Amino acid sequence: MTAHFEINDNFIAEQNQKAKAWLEEDYEHLGKQLQRRGVNIEDVTAQAQAFQVAVPSWGVGTGGTRFARFPGVGEPRGIYEKLQDCATINQLVRATPAVSLHIPWDKPQDANDLRAYASSLGLGFDAMNSNTFQDQAGQKLSYKFGSLTHPDRAVREQAIEHNIECIEIGQKLGSKAHTVWIGDGGNFPGQQHFRRTLERYLESMRDIYKALPADWRVFMEHKMYEPAFYSTVINDWGTSYFCATQLGPQAQCLVDLGHHAPNVNIEMIVARLIQAGKLGGFHFNDSKYGDDDLDAGSIKPFQLFLVFNELVDAQTDGTPDFNPAYMLDQSHNVSDPIESLMLSAVELQRAYVQARLVDRAALSEAQVKCDALGALTTLKQAFTTDVAPVIAMARMRAGGAIDPLATYRASGYRQRKAEERPAQIGVSAGIV
Ligand SMILES: [Mn+2]
């Protein structure tokens, strides 16, 4: 079935026409450069075309700060409109054919209908996400003092039930994974008994784990702080890894690039989790003020490249059962979310393609010879290669835009949506 897109294909082709001659010239030149290194540019373009990352449903709305939210115009008012925006992102970048849902924000009245609608837009569903970090209208018990780790068994059971419901909805939608992030923790010394709290987490997660279909995985997302600034229960990859090993083979760790202390070597954490067979997936984003709210690659593109360097290394090594889920997780205050998500998807593609260009034999040789700068320059050679023509060519050949941002802005999509979707209070978008 051909997917229905909101921007006319002819319009994209017209926009592409403006840049096509230059793109072909740049592509040819890059092809010659790569040939000198023994790399066929067509292989690299095929790799770029195969790269995919899921878009978060909550990312197409404007996020907030801890103080306020400044909504944009034409924001989606429900999951069907969120999917329209996700489809537009995919139409222009051709790298984001799956959406990650957040329940209950995106809870469908009819899961079969939602699945059919997504499919008509060329979309499928990636990992499900539960929400026990805020109270919903009409909810019986409060999560103010925790959810899966709450001292009161009844609160824990309510949170477990919610997670099981997410898995059930996900099954109807064709999802194969469930992500759990909890805001549980303490803000004062002595507020929580560290060991008993973690034991309760494991106990709750065992019940959720039992509800997993055989071909599903559960991802545990750690985050070092906020809202539990003193003692977050699942605060780091070590705790996440410990829990994943306690739960069993279907439990894995999710790395959100924003959820680490400043200066932490995230690429090494990625390598550790790969080695342990516990790397479940990623929430890609970037951060400056501590958390996960900036577009991927906006602050530390070299770090993003180094993360992908580890991923490509494991991929080309033939690491068994290596299948990390790639998801974006960002939602902030000052940009058009569609623009941000498109550009983030492109940044991931760029980092992936650059990582594929690393001369692994040369790197390995430098490592064996203890040649620190030889190793670094090998990585830098790949990182400083301008692969923009490869990614643009991959997009154009798949029907996307050579310049997604310019094409999106020229299309008038946002203005059209501003008219179709009058502002509404209480849109569920946020920072997760
Ligand atoms: Mn996240």
C-alpha cells in the first residue's frame, strides 16, 4: 500500500530540482575521495538508506521547562494528529518509519483502528512507554511518593497493572518492546531505605516481566536525577544492568544520552552493555543544562559519533543478538518539533554513516601498537568527512527531500495545521 502523505510529492520533487545539480556534483566528488580510501560510495549510501530511528509521539508537541510551557501553533491534539506529524517527518527524511507511544497520553480507543491508520501513513510502532511519574485524572492512588517502588503494595500493584496494560495495547499495535522509566526516589537523606526500595522495584518488575510475550523485550531507562534529586532508584547504568541480570534475558538497559553525569564516557557505557549482552536501545538527544532536551548532535556531535563507532564496531564484529532499538527522545521549548525531529534523525544518520567510514583495520593496528594519535586520527578522518551528500542522496532516492528543513518550511505544513488544529489546553507532551 502506498502511504498517504500530507505534502504533495510533486512539491518535494520541485524543491529537490533546485538543489539536484549541486548535490550530484558534491556526490561525485565525495565518491572520488572515498574511492581513494577503498570505499565505494554506493555501499555507504545503501547503509544510510537502511538506517532507521523511531520518533517519540510526545516529541511532536512542544515540551516545557519546570516552570512553564509555551505551546506552538498547530500542535497535534491527539494521537491521530501526532501520527500525521510523524508521517510528515518520515516523508521528508525517510529514516523514521516507526513511532514510540506513551500510555496513557496516547491510549487508543480502538487499537486496531489506530494501527490501520498508522499503516496508511507508512508508519509502524516501536517500543511502548508507561507513565507512572504523574497522576492521571481519576486515578485511584497517587504516585507522589513513588510507583513501582512505593512502600504501599496497593500503589505498586496499580503501577504494575498499568505497565501490563501498556504491553497489551502494544501487542495489538505490533510493538515488540516496552520501556519503563520511573521517577521514583527520594529528595531527603533518610527518606527511603535504599536496598528495600530497589528490592521492591525488582519485585514489581518481575510481575511486569512475566507479562511479556516471548518475542518482546523490556527496557529499563535510568536517569541520574530529577525528580528525585537526592536518591533516584534507577540512577545509573550499573543499577540498570544489575536489575536486567536479575530479571532475565528479555530485560535490557536503555541508554538515554541525556541521563548521565556531565563528562561521563557514554560510549564506554555502550561498549560495556554490548559486552554484557544487555544493550536494549537508545533515547537519542543531547543536553547542555543537564538533561535530555536538546536535538541529537546539537552539543556534542563527536560524542554521538563515538557512540555510533561502538555500535558499528559491534555490528561489523557480528556480535550475537545485537539488536539495539534506536529512538529519539526530545521535546523542548523553542523550536518547531517537526523541524527538531527531522534534523535529529539526520544527525543520527550522519553519525552512523561516519562511523561506517572508520578504517577498522587501521584503528586496530594503531591500538595494538599503542599509537594513541594514530588511533585518534583514524577516528577523526571518518568524523571529519562531510557525508552530507550521501545522506541527501539517500533521502532523495527514497522520495524524501534533499533539504528537509527548507522543503518543510516552504510547504506551509505548520500554517495549515495551525488553522486545522486550534489551540487546546492540556496537550500531553513533555520531557521523559
Ligand atoms: Mn528518555
